[in-house]
Amino acid sequence: MSDFDAQVRESQAQVAEAQSKISELTSRVEQIGAKAKSGEDISIDIENATLDDVHKHTELMNANIAELIMGLDDVTSGFSQDFDEMRNKTGWESFVGIFAPGKAESMREERIRTANIDDKLQDLIGKSDTIVKLLENQLTVLNEHKAQVEANLSGTLDEREATVGELESLRAEIQAMDPKIIELENKISVEQDAAARTKLESELAEMNARYNEMVQQEQVKLAKSQTLERYIEKGKTWVDSLQNQAATQMVLINKLQTDTKQRVVLYDALTKSLKTAQQQDVAHRINEIGVETDKEAQAAMAGIGAATNQRMADMMEAHEDHMVFARKVLEQKAKADERFARRFQAIVEKHDKNLYGA
């Protein structure tokens, strides 16, 4: 397509910006984690460390790449013209046919025999590889950040577990002190001897001081535990986001790779069919090579006449491994198409209805 390079540059810029935002948010989440471990309040930080901006940008980036992938159908549309030209006589062949029909037919057969679509296939493969590299780079970044945040989370989970353990121990000690304090207070209330009473009061003061200190520690531990819990939830949310973004990249990569593989196999089979079949009318069935490639190509191959079928049977027998591979590729493509359509339903519908710019 004419603007393919421009679209790729736009996607590259969006990917770079997305990676920058992802790095920024990962860094912010880690900074929050450091604050959480030190017991600082992180409520404002968590509120500011929003995922909305990242999600909005990555959705735009993925939508653009999805459209770019579907736009590769424009590249493959050139195959339709190739097959039409293989079916129809050229102007010169028609002219020669007026005087020498046999010569004209042999000219056409020779042209079909020597025809190839390698250049267009290589162009398609090259464009597909460009997008795949872009996606694989983004997938690597996402997985690296996911691993980084998960490692940080693991340490935080261990620290919160230790903090909760300390908190429970403190509460047990505080609870155990209550009856002791009550017992001392009761002794003081009935003690008549001044010296003994003073001693008991000193013990009570020390015990109360210890009790108050432990209550204060309990509040600190509780606040730290709650802070760590909030950070863990934020970290988990970010990990889930990175995981979902990575899944999207894998769907895009799978769709692109299986599309390319399927088309290469399909066009190779069709070219062989055209070159070996006496009925060249198989080509006129290829009206749409883009979105309709799968069903049109299957129908085209099934529509070859009896004589051609015999020829194709011979060819398929000689290329059994190739055809087994072709069937496997078609199955892979069907699954890839399903995953792609499920994740990018709105974009696919927009593309199919040709509503760009509407």
C-alpha cells in the first residue's frame, strides 16, 4: 500500500511513546513500593499513579497496528490482477490468435508456465516482518516490565507477611497485659501500706508505659500493613495490565504470521494449479484476495473441471507433505482470525464495512 511506510512510522512512534509511559509507570509503582516499605503514606501517590493514560494510549497503538495488519490485504490485491492476466489473453496473443490460434494458445501457456508472483510475495512477507518485529519488540518490553514488577511484588508480599506476623504478636502481648494491669489496679485499691502501695503504683506506671508503647507500635504496624496492602493491589493491577497488553501483542503477532504463511502456501498452490491445469478458468474465481482469500481460494481450487482435477490429484500426490502443511496452516489461520476478531471486533467491523474516515 502506498502509505504503508508512513503508517509503520506512526506505529513505531506510538510504540515508543507507549514504552516510555510503561517505563514511567513501572518506575512510579516501584517508588511507591519503596515508600510503602518504609511506612510512608502512599494514598496520594496511588491516586496519581493511574493506568488510564497508559491504557488509552496502548489501545490507540494496538488499534492502529490492527488496521495496519488488515491493510496488508491491499498489498495482496495485486495478486488478483496477476491471476486475471494469467487467465486472459494479452493484446498481442489475441492479435496472433486471429491468424494462428494454436500459436496464440501456446504463447499463453508459456506465459502461464513462466509466470511467478515471487516479487509480490516477498513484498508481502517483508511488510509483515516489519510489523512483526515492531510487535515483538513491544512484547519483549512488556514481559521485562512484568517480570520486574512481579519480582518487586514478591518482596513486598514477604514483607507484608512479616509485618502482619509482628502485628499479631503485638496484639497478643497487649491482650495478655490487660489482666495484669487490672490485677495491679485491684491490688492498689486495697493496699493499706503506703510503701507497698507506692511500689505497686510504680509497677503499674511502668506497665502502662509499656502498654501505651505497644499500642503505638500496633498502630504503626497496622498502618504499614495497610499501606503495603494498597501497594500490592496497585502492583497486581499493573501486572494484570501488562499481562493483558502482552496477550494483545501475541494475538497480533499470531494473526500476522499465520496470515502471511497461509497466503504464501495458498498462492503457491494456486500458481501450480494454473500452470498444470488445462482449464485456466480457475483464475476468474479469484475476485478478492484480501479479506475473502480463504473461501475464494478454496472455492477456486474446488471448481476446477474433471480434467484439471486429475492433473491436480497428480500434483497433490507428488506434494503430499506440502498439502498437509497447507491444511495445517489454514487451521492455524482460522484460529488466529478468531482470536484477532474477538479482541479487535470493532476495528474488524469498521474495516469490513469500509468506514474509514466516515
